[in-house]
Amino acid sequence: MENQESLIKQLKASRGYAKASMTRLYSFVLNAEDVKLTDLSILQAKRSRLVELFKEYESYNKQILALDEKDPEDVAEIEGKYFKILTVLNDAVMEKSSPNTSTSTCAFKTKLPTIQINTFTGKYNSYTSRAYQLERSDAADPTIEDFLLYLERRALALENVEPMMSGKTHHRAAVVNVAAASEFKSCKHYTAARSASASAPAAAGC
């Protein structure tokens, strides 16, 4: 009988130590700021320790009840604290384990160069307009065919301009009204323009 009482006393002391350890963990999870500032590895260690302590606690309870059926231990209270601690630790571990999507996206985001695309308005540029006005005769109004002929000669002159060695495209000053008829007929736009002028009605003026 004396040996049994001594064993029960020893088991209750061991159970009390396990309960005290779980109580410290319970106090820790009640402070949300402490949980937030704790490293992931420490949180994982606390969670593992909690599971071990609760297993030990249950083992001591079973041994004590086998020797003393009237043991007044409130097991439900300790179980409630255990599940509370485990839930908070699981949530904290999951939050710290998940990558921050917005931060990762910003870190690997590559800024592409801006490409400026000018809108085509259907009008020829100022240089083409000025050259056309200098070439045309003031004695008579220009016809559609005269204008198309000028554009073909202009296109031929631009096609013959070679790019500069720097790799940037620059157009040399070219006299666009000196191309012979045999030259601009070889332009790849000549046939299309002639076909368009043949289908268009003759115009008295622009």
C-alpha cells in the first residue's frame, strides 16, 4: 500500500511538470505579438514539444487512474488548452511558410523598354510636301497622275539611300526630281501605283 501511494505521488509530480510546460506554451500563444515575432524554426519546435507533452500527460493520467479511480484531475481543461495552443502554432507556421506572392512578383518583375509607335494619319510628311510644291508647275493645277508619279520617284530615291555605319537609319539629301523614267519604273511600288491611277477618274485639280 505504501509503495502504491509513493508511485501515485511520483506519477502526479511528473504529470504536474507536463502540465506546467503546456501552461507556459499557452501563455505564449495568448500574446499574438510574440507569436508574430518568433522565427519559423522556433514555432515548429514549440509545436513538436507540445505534442510530446500532451502524450506524456495522457500517459500519466492512465497510470494514475489505474491506481486511483477517484483522481480529481480536470482533463477537459488541459485538452482545451492543448487544442488552442496547437491551432495558434499551426496557423503561425503556415503563415510564415507561405511565400509572399506580391513581394516575389515585384522582385522578379522586368521592365520592358517603351516602344513608340506613331499613328499613321494618311498625310505625307513636311519634307515630301515641300519637295512636291517645289517640283510642281504653277502654270497648271496638278493631276492625280502627276502626284502619283512624284510619289514613285520619291520612293525610288529613298530606296537607294544606304543606312549609315552607326546602324541608325539616316536619309541623305536627295534630289527627287532627277530620276529618269527608266529608273523609277524599276521601283517595286511603281506597278501598284500605276494600276491605282488607271482605275481613278481623271481629276482637273487637287
